[in-house]
Amino acid sequence: MKQFFIVSSFLLVLFSCTDKRENVITGDFIYIADSAVIKGEDFIYGVEIDSMTMQLAKEAAAFKNGDFDMVPIIIEGSLHEKEKNTEGWDTIVKVDKIIAVGSLKVRQEKVSNTK
């Protein structure tokens, strides 16, 4: 019985942690009227609006020419599925760390990471 409890506890912890994944995400970012999106080559994520997202939007604004311009970014973030019965993208990213913003900074970061 004790072994069953240990195995069950281990499986519970293992599967409960699979919902959130920590990732380095590279893509194009846009923030408009209280909503934000990051678009990569093969994904589109909604962005959780919090203080880190607002900081990212502020840094990205310096690289925009118009309201609907997307800005290349590299962030570290955790992914989770949207809540049921809510509108928006299926996958949501929570910005944990801003690595680079703007095309020149993003290219430099990519080059320095490949060395």
C-alpha cells in the first residue's frame, strides 16, 4: 500500500507539471488595445497581460513605425493552455524574462548564442 501511495504521488506530480513549459521564444510581437500576440514561424501565442508584457510593449514601441507593426523579440516564458469557454488563442505565453527587442538586438542575440 505504501508503494502504491508513493507511485501515485510521483505520477500526480509528474503530470501536473506538464501543463506549463519554460521556453525561449523568438518571434514577432504586437500589442494593441489590451491584447498581445507573439507570432513565430510555426506558432501564434496569445500573451498574458501583466507588468512584464507592458514592459515588452514599451520597449517594442521604440521600434514601431505604425500602430500595427510587429517587432522581433526574444523572450523567456512559460506556456499554458487558455481557460475553457474563453476567447483567444489556444496557447498563452507568460513573459518571464525579456532577452532582446528590435531587429538589431534580436540578430545580435542570435549570433552571440550560436558562438
